[in-house]
Amino acid sequence: MKSTSNGATYVLALKKIRGLGPERIIQLLKYFPDPDVLRSIPVREVANRLGPGTSKKMAGRISIELSAFWGDAEQAVKDHLQRKVLPIPIVDRQYPPLLRLISDPPPIIFASGNVSILSETESVAVVGTRRPTELGTDMAHQIAFRLASERYMVVSGLAKGIDTAAHLGALEASGKTIAVLGTPLDDIYPRENQLLAEHIAKSGALVSELAFGTPPSRTTFIRRDRIQSGLAIAVFAIQTGLTGGTMHTVTFAKRQGRLLFCPKPPAIEVMCRQNAGILRLLRSGRALKLGTEYHSLFRKLTEQHERLKSMARKSEFNFVSYKNGQLPGRGCRQLDDFIT
């Protein structure tokens, strides 16, 4: 596995520093892409770049703790690589370009399997309840199969129910699928999908923002939902109640400017609680109705893909350039100047 190991070590060391959340870590990476520069730059400059609320004391602590945590972070990168899990920092060219577009991208993700597919942008998310009806399960499988047959990657969450059906539909179409986990990749959940995860990794990929040893929680699963929609140009919500993980993904999708599609529930299941959320989304106009006319669907997906692909090209990480160790007020260098 090829990896920008120094970049991954840098991000993991920053994540260990108390008071540095994802947003501030990404700010530091933009202004100080080289950790040696961060260590040597005047404390006041670090504080200024991190903005209001950053004291000089905290800024000074960043440089000291970065060095203190470097060894542990380096070992963590080695541990992941030894188990064929690739740490991909946001400054790495292998980082998913669509995920960079969201307002709160993870500073680093961990991936296994065919990680090269993460740079592709023709992907859609197929999500839904863990307790679907039989018709809902069939629908998820059929939709994922059709999308994968048209060479769209299918993103889902490896959960029971709709997610499992979506992954299986994509695989049965000989397509690619990405499973986004709310747990580290050394802790596959649910356990009964371990074999499915291994099957996915043969042609697709497993992704998590959690390093080995990070305890999962309700929050990590909610945070996972933003990655599912962030990796996709559109989200297909198949069945969901009025609350739950699927509705989190729906909210993230709308916030991220992703298309949202829902199938109209069959008449025999209109009153099922598994379709309550779908009916609300369709009636409110938040979701587009997915019918049997796929020509119109694929036209919308093509237009959306071109729009997001163009945005991804234009929003490549720009880094402030350095000359003789000085921070200029203006001037940028492209991401490619800093990644290996």
C-alpha cells in the first residue's frame, strides 16, 4: 500500500492535541502543510492563523505537543499499514475529492480494500432502515443492482437491512461498493456482516474516520452518516421511519447539496412505519420521486456528477506558500506541491 505516511503521522499527532478539533486541524494543514514549519514558526503567527479564541499559550502548546505525540502517531500509522489499512489524510491525492467538498470533512480517513476507487466520483449512496419490510429489502437490492450495472459505485453503511441489501445488489451486478463504518476497521459492526465486509474489500473499499482502538458511540455513527452522503453525488433513501440514522444521512445530503431520491412506497405498505419518513420527504418536496423511468434519473445524475466534479477540481486544497520561513499575506500553492 502506498501512503503519504508523513502526512498521516502529522494529522494523527495533531488529533492528539487537546483543544484541536477537525476544523482547526484542517486550518493548520492549510497554513502549515509542513510540520517542521509549524514547529519553527512564531507562536503569534500560529495563533493568528487559527483565529479568534486561540491564545498564544495554546498556540505554543501545539508545537510542543506535536513533537511529543509524533512517535505515537508514527507507530499508529505503521500498525494500520501492517494490517493493510491505509491512513489517508486530507492532504493526500488519494483522499476522496467529493468528501473534500463538504463543510466538515474528516482530516483523515482509514481505508482497506481497493482504495484506488476512492478517487472516483461517480458514486451514489443507497441507505435505509435496519428493519425493512421484505418489499423494501427487494427494492434496495434492485435499485443498487441497477445503479451498479450503470457503473455507479454504491455507498452504504454495512448495517443490517437496507444497507446490506444495497451492498449485495451492487456486488451481484459485478459493481463496486463502499462501506462506511461507524467503528474502526479492526472492529467490524455488525459482527454478522464480517464476511460481507471481506467480500466488499475484494473489489470495493471499507472506510472509517476512526483509528484502531477508538471506541464507537452513537455520535460516531451519526458522524459516519455525513461521510456516506459526502462520498456520493446523490442519496437514495429506500425505507426509513421519521427518525433514525437514515434521516441523519438525508439531512447531511441536503446540507451538502446532494440529490435526494426516494421510491414511492407500494400501496400495500403505505401505512408501514418503515415508510413514514419516505412519505414525509416526498410530500414535503425534500426528495425527488424515484419512478420506473430510469432515463430521467440517469440524466439528473450525469448533470449532478459534472457539477460536483467541476467543484472538486476548483476547490483543491490551496496552501499558503512560504519563502524563507515567512508567512505572506497572500499567495498560494497547489496541493500537488506538498503531497508525494
